[in-house]
Amino acid sequence: MADDLFKALADPTRRTIIDELAEKSGQTLFEICSRLSMKHRLGISRQAVSQHLAVLEAAGLVETRREGRYKFHDLNTAPLRQITERWLSPPDPSGPEENTP
């Protein structure tokens, strides 16, 4: 499991950005900044949001695509599924039994 993923999820602003992209994927930097400012009352610069998006992209949680002069940011939930598959998957029936009190 990549440390980048957990580092990205550790920051509350990045989690808020993920929430916004989960609600509406394919947003530009301007849209994300506007939603953070108006909906969450976060006074954060475009440069800071861009840096947060870079961390999320490095962790594989955000993918970008260009259309003309616009850059769109899409949420990629595959890394989150890796976490759930690792720790929340059903136990292996052939493996050791759980200790129950």
C-alpha cells in the first residue's frame, strides 16, 4: 500500500476536495476553488488548491484530462478500493479462526 495514499487522505482539506469530486467529478481548478470557498468557507488560494490536487494525483486519487485550454479533475476511487479489499474483505475460510471472548 503506498504511503502517498495515506498522506493524501491525512489532510482535511484534501478530504474535502475528494468529497467535492465525489459529488461532481470533472471539475476545473476554478470550480473546485469556488466550491471550497462558497460551500465550505475555506479561504484557500488557487495555488494551495493546485498543490493539494497534485498530492491527490500523485496518490492516484485524482486523474486529470485536458480539453482545449481547460484541465478537468476526476476522482479515481480505485486506490480506496485497495484499502477496503486489504482490511475489510471477508476472512479466508481456510485461514486462522478469529479469537472470540
